[in-house]
Amino acid sequence: MQSDLEKSPPSLQSESQSDLQNTPTSELKDALPESKPRSTWQRLISALKGSGETRGIEPVPLEERQPVTASTSLHMMIMWFAMSLATNNIIVGSMGTFVLGLSFKDTALCAVFGNLLGVCAVGYVSTWGPISGNRTLIVGRFFMGYYPSKVCCALNVLTNLGYCMVNCVVGGQILSRVSGGGLSVLVGIVIIAGLSWIMAMFGMKIFAIYERFAWLPQLMVLCVMLGSAGPNFDFNIHTEVSQGVLNAKRITFFSLCLSIALAWAPLAADYYVYYPPHVKRWRTFTVTVLGCGQAMLITILIGAGLGTALASSAVYRAKYGDNPGGLLMMAYDTLGGFGKFCAVINVLSLLANNTPGVYSMGMNFQMLGDFFRKVPRAVFVTFSTVVYAACAMGGRNQLYEVFKSFLPLIGYWVIMFFVIIVQEDLLFRRRIGYDWSAWNTPQKLPMGIAAGTAFLIGWAGAIVGMDQSYYGGPIAKLAQGADLGMWLGGGFTFVSFPPLRALELRFIGR
């Protein structure tokens, strides 16, 4: 990340930073130590000590922000495109046609509109990165309060542990099939987890460079996949069910597509903290929506097509089974060794999706309190990697069920978090602005009683509306099994937060 230093004095006081002018710049400090050790072992030890990127959860001052250039928007969009052009989204797309039994048309419509709604939320949250210089869930303190925001940090750790686990299992299954069984799924999981750990240790510098180029080979092999498997897509297949059950399945898959996009929202501002505050919010929003949305749609729709091919062919089901690794190998069925090479590229794309989550998990742990903040990010990155790798090993044979049960839970809490952000900003804080220097001063942040209570009320709505294998809410049962947890959770939060926040401001004053 070669960039320049802002010569203007550092200030993180208010949203008026967006009016700052571009000033002459000099070269940005390298994220890695200036004195580079000579031996490989010394470089590794140095990286472990400094975690590659030495900055923790503190705001990025103006003198360390990047200048805006002609290519800034392109780099921002490419980063999101690379992160979202992931193989796990192909698996999600296949769930619409293969697992839920929807037609390709229904699956595609749910994917397009669910994904569009979700990435718009991600785009909105991402705009707070340049404005504040703070990571997403540090910004969340200004909306939810110092202590309730820690609950979101913990939930986001669990969210990313689940996502990274899924990526490891998919990658492990693919590598095992590519090797003809010579490489076990367990070894494949360790490989994916280890490579993700290495990249996350070095932080944003190496991560941004990798993302800048990782999208191209992945896009090329997706084109190969489409050409190879496309003739086998069955656009007429669907499961015959009653209209009520069909509508329930549509709502469930729509919510699923919305959830996978929303999963980026608690991380979205993290990757923009090195951009200056005068970057226009509409630009940040637009490039995020375009980059993230296009990549997700490409992969989900390809997955939906692959799901129709697997659902309509008993031969494919017998040959490749019903696990995600088999689904990917089916796509290259006629390509022999070249198909296996393409599958390996698909595995490498998982790193572009895995690394951001591992990177942000280290930050989320540090946000839990001053004690955690003193622990080097490298420790949390390593701990997270060990945990999700172990979970991947244990859940490697139930991945479709994990997807179906885990992804909606992300949407439940993220939609409540997002509703509180929007309402607090538009209804209560827009006129008075933000003192970003108070990010770690609980006395200057909202008390959080209103946000915490509304969050709990939202969870009550999610519970009565959810439909999962382990629990079905009463309202979901009335809706013939439609998963309404996200919608009721967001709706309950939307209705309860404004009056609670108004009372909090009146009697507490902050």
C-alpha cells in the first residue's frame, strides 16, 4: 500500500473533516518495520512480533491516510470484487436449486434482489471508515454505546469463525478431490487455514496487494466453469410443492442471499480507514456496492446453475455426491487435468475471502476491553485460526446443513445492528456531529441502554420468526416454514429503538 502522508495536522473531531482539501503529500510509512532482517527466520520473527501491521484498533490519524488519486475508486472496487468473488458463494447459489428445490428463475430473482439490498447496507456502513478513521465496530460505539457494542464484537467473531470454517471445508474438499483422495480433507483444511493465517498476520499492506490481482485468475476460471458446465444447466427443473410452501422457500432463500451480503457490514469500514475523510461518501458507497454486488451475483448465479445440473442428473449425484467439493469438481467434469488446475485456482480464491475475516477478528478481540487491547493482534489471529480450523475438521461432513443453519443467524443480528446505526445517525446525531476522538471514552459515548434494549427486543422478534433445524418459531410455523427471523428482528428493533433512545436522551443526556 504505497501511499502518502497528509501534511495537515491530525484531527478526528467531527464529520466536518469531509470538507478538508487535498494537501501536498509525502510518502506513507511502510506498515512493515523499516529495518528488514536478512534471514527468513528473522523476517518471520519480526512479523510475529509486530503482526506485520503494527496498528491496532486506534483511529488512523490524517497524516497516515492515503491521498486520493485517479485510480483510488478503481482500487476500492477491485478490492471488494476480489473479496466477494469467492467459491463459497457458489455453494450458496446451489442451495436455492439443489437443496431448497427452487427453479433457476426463482433462485436468480431472490439472489439479485436479496444481494442488492444487502450490499447497499454494506456500502452505507463502509462510508464511516474514511470519515472517522475507525474500524467498523469502533464506530458502532457511537451508535450503540461502549458496552453494548462489545456484544456485537463477540457476535462478529463468531460470524467470521463460521465463515472461515466454511471456506476451509470447501477448500479441503476440493483439494482432496483434485488429488484423487491422496490428500485428505483434513490436510486441505490445514493448508487453507495456514495460508490465511500468514496473510492476515501481515495486515492490510500485503492483503491489499494480493486482492488487487487475485480477482483475475478467479474470474477466468469461473468463465471456464461456465463454459464447461453451462450446457448441463437445467432451467426447467423445480420441485412440485404447494404455493404456500413455494413462497416460504422463496423467502428463506431471499433471506439467505441477504444474509451473506450483510455479513460484510460489520467489517466494511475496516478496509477504508487509510483513506482520507474528504473522499465523497457517495463514491465510497458506489464502488463498494458495485464491487461487492457484481462479484456475489456472478458466483451465486453460477452456483444456482450448477445446482440444477446436480439436481437433474442421477449420474452426477452418484459420481460427485452431495457435498460442496463434489459440486465444484462436477463443473469441470470433462476437462481432465486442466479442470483440476482450475479447481485449485478456486481454492486460492478462498484466501481472498478468508483473510479479511481473520484480519478483522483480531481487531474485534482487541475491542472487547483494555486488557484485550494490550494483547498483540498476532495472538488473536493465531487463536482464531486454530479455532476455526478445528471446527472445520469437526464439521467437514455436514457443510450444507451448516450453511443452511448458520448463515441466517448472521442476518439476524447484523440487521438489528444496521437498523440502530441508521436510526441513530438520521434521527438523533446528524445535526450535532461526532467527536471521533472519544472512541475509547465511555463517558462521552451513548449510555447504550436504548440500543441494548432494542437489540434484545429485536432478538425476541428473530426467535419467534426463525425456522431452523434446531428450532422453529411460532410465526415461522404459521408461515409454512418461511424463515422470518431477520425481518421480524429488524422490524422489532426499528419500532422500539427511536422511543427508547428519545427517553434515554431526555433523562440521561447522552
